[in-house]
Amino acid sequence: MSTLQPDSGVTLWRKVADSIEREIAQGGYPAGEKLPGEVELATVHRVNRHTVRRALAALAERGLVRAERGSGTYVEPGRIAYPLRSRTRFSEIVGAGGREPRGQLLGASREDATRELARELDLPVGAPLIRIDGLRLADSAPICVGSTWLSAERFPDAEELYRRFGSMTKVLAQHGIRDYRRASTRITAAIADAGDAARLDLGIGRPVLIVEGLDVDGKGRPLLALRTRFAAERVQFVVETE
Amino acid sequence: MSTLQPDSGVTLWRKVADSIEREIAQGGYPAGEKLPGEVELATVHRVNRHTVRRALAALAERGLVRAERGSGTYVEPGRIAYPLRSRTRFSEIVGAGGREPRGQLLGASREDATRELARELDLPVGAPLIRIDGLRLADSAPICVGSTWLSAERFPDAEELYRRFGSMTKVLAQHGIRDYRRASTRITAAIADAGDAARLDLGIGRPVLIVEGLDVDGKGRPLLALRTRFAAERVQFVVETE
DNA sequence: TCAAGTTGTCTGTGATATTAGACAACTTCA
DNA sequence: TGAAGTTGTCTAATATCACAGACAACTTGA
């Protein structure tokens, strides 16, 4: 008889990875927490340190943990579930996850409408626009960086208002626009370039989600055009199909 | 960068085994059906024949399939879920699974009560007993073989009645006992000996489940003592704890 | 009886998994 | 600044996985 112990058919490192993932999921190591060192994990799981490293590499690949040389391996916060509905605001989404939403103005400038922006905003090509660049964070983790364009003629004080209130919703409210919604959202992905990497605190080569959105008022007239780049490892878009 | 393709950590043969098991579970191959040959399975799964063999060996180890040299590999019928309650009858259990329950009388004899049987049946040591040996099948698959002892003084015509009706329930009914139940069930396991192997159509060395049971009447008085050996690969006891 | 088709077993080869040890590179903290 | 602790990288040896080919042993059906 062959009598071979019927191996589970799962490699050892995978078992270790699953075990660690289970511990994280059960709250054994909260987000941001440092995992035990590789040597300790190896002894605990009765396995070679290299096998632990393979397991951690797999978890890191999926964004569950992050290794910091010389310091330790840390549990990453779970990805923010980012529902793509017509009326969800960044602050609501992040707040719903029990995290503190923050915004940071990176800069503002005046630009003339390119053909594409003009088409989106239903303005003539070359129309004056205000461009506002901002960074958004959940607690201290950068989530996305992006630009918003709006008509300089209709909202001449947009930059000043945004600096004052730190919220595009309030900028529009100052102009009597109480309701606006997302009309269209297009999503693609790319690899973080040096700029993304710096502002989103990402490694170069990590994926970013690119969102092109258009917000409109209650009557469907275009208000804002957006180009936003999300750190893919910190966010997960949820599309609700009906 | 290491850039190692993040392997799933599951061996190829295990993936193939899971795939075949899924097909069986989804009814692609009904019980008793012959699977495609190893060569065909290998080409279908784009894998070496030896890898398929490893997968089939794992499934055979779990009793899902059975390989017959020179002929093919066949899907084993799923194990009968055999609930251990106080009032379940073999025929009901098998019938509930959509299979045809059958019984076969192997023999009957008179014995004197051993100390153990006497204690169970609440009779004096050496009291005359009738022993009935029977084989039970689901469709044509032997499920269990066992002996039943009952008092020869109380049920002198038990053998004749059992031959006539083929059912212990009806033997008791002829004596006015309309209700009886299982008072205790003890379970252990052993390896099939030559006798088991022959009568249960098992390979020698395969496991058998050994059940020692005592049936009592409505007032708790012992009626039957049973020793039954089940083909473990065809049955699965279900104990309902409350 | 024979041929075709099947599973069982053997040998061999290359890739991967796992272990082991050593050292480099880096962070943290006293 | 230095020591301790951490992750990153390298070499090496062994075991298992997966592939490949050949043949034996057996069943089935003409």
C-alpha cells in the first residue's frame, strides 16, 4: 500500500499565511499594530523563518501587512469600502468607517478649459476655470489626491471659499447650491508615478485607481469635473448594481 | 523586486482533486458512474497523468471514488447520513435517501446468554436466546451486517416470524409490541476482517463502525440487543446533541 | 482467445518548497 | 554614539512536486 499521508495539498507557507490572516481578522492584531518578529512567528508556527517570510510576502502582496526594514511588520488598515453612489461624500464614507476624514489643499490655479473639460462642463473651449488640487486622508493615511475644475465665471471666489471651508460642498452651498450629485464616474487604474508615490505615501509601482467624475446640480447642469487618484491598497470601490 | 508570481500555495494535484470533486458534487458524474480515464482527465486538466493519479488517490482516500484496475475509476455513492435517534429504523433512513432498503437473513440460532448479554437484556446468565444474523443493503450496496439477540422464552417464534416478514419491527408487532426505541448506542471502530470484507464487500483493512445497541419497549424493558458492523465508507452517523 | 483500454508501478529529470546558517541594512532606544 | 532588535539578501542542502516515458497487470468486449 502506498500509505502516503494524504497531504492537504496546501503549501506550508500558505497555511502560515492563512493562520496569520485569521488572527488579524479576529482582531488579534489591530490595524497599525506590529506583528511579532519573523523569528518569533517562525517558532510559534514551528516553521523556518524563510517560510514565515514567504507567508508575510503573500499577505503584503495583498496589502494586509507592510514590512518595514529594521522596524517590523505592521498590520495595514483594511481598505475603505467606497460606495459609488450619486450622493456620497468623502467625509461621510470615511466617517462611517470610524476614521477621521481630513482634507488638505495642495494648491489652486486658473486654467483655460481644454476641449475635454469644456465638453464635460458644457463650456466653450478656453473658458476660464479654477483648478483646486487637494489631498484627502483617513486618519493620517492619504487616500486620494485629485483636481477639481469649476467655472471661474460662475464661481470666481471658489479658491478663497475652499481655503476658508476646506470643503467643496460648502463652496457650492455659498452659491446657493444645496444639492448636487455625481452624474458619471469612470474608473481605471495605473501605476503610481513619483508624484503619486510622494503624495499618497505609496511605493512606486503600486497601483492607483483613477477616477474621472462629473458632478451636476439638481437640474443636471455640470458643476464640477474631477480627476482623482486613489491609493488602491487603501480603498475598494463598491458599485451597487440594481 | 522579488516579483515572484504569488502562487496560490495550493499544489496542482489538489486543484485537480478539488475540480473533480466539484464536478461530482454538481452531478456531473452520478454515483456508480465511471470517470473519464486518467489520460483523458490529464489532457482535460492540462496536467500530467501522474498528477491526476495523485488527485484521484486523494479522493479515493476519502472514499469519494474507487479505482478498479483495468476497468476504470468509479464514483462512490455518498455516505448515508444515519441519524442516531431513539426511533429511527434502517428502512426509513435508507428510503429517505432515495435508495431501496433491503435485508437478507444470514442465519439464526439458539444461544445461551453470556454474562454481558444477560446484563443488557436483564435476563439470568445462560437464559435461552435467539440470535438472528442479517445483512442490510441500500440498493445493492451492503451497509451493515449484524446480530440481534432476543429472549427465546418471550419470543419463541422469532426466527420463523423474521423469516416470514424480514423485519424485526414486525416480529415485535406480532407480539403486541407497537412501540420500541433505542435505549443506548455505543460506537467504536475497527478494521474489517475477512468476514466483514466478504459480507460487506470491503477491502480488508478498510474501517468498519461497530455499534452496540439496546432496544427497549415503551416501559423501558429490554427487548433486543444488537451488535452491528457498518461499512464506514458507506455510512456516516449523525448524532444530534441538544 | 485476442486486442483495446484501463489502472498500477517503475525510473528519471527539473522546478519548487523547506530548512539552515550567515551577514548586510536599517530602526529604535538608551 | 552604540547596542539590540528588526527586515532583506545570499548560499546551500534536502524533500517534495510535476512532468515524462515505459511497461506490467488487469478488465472488457468482440
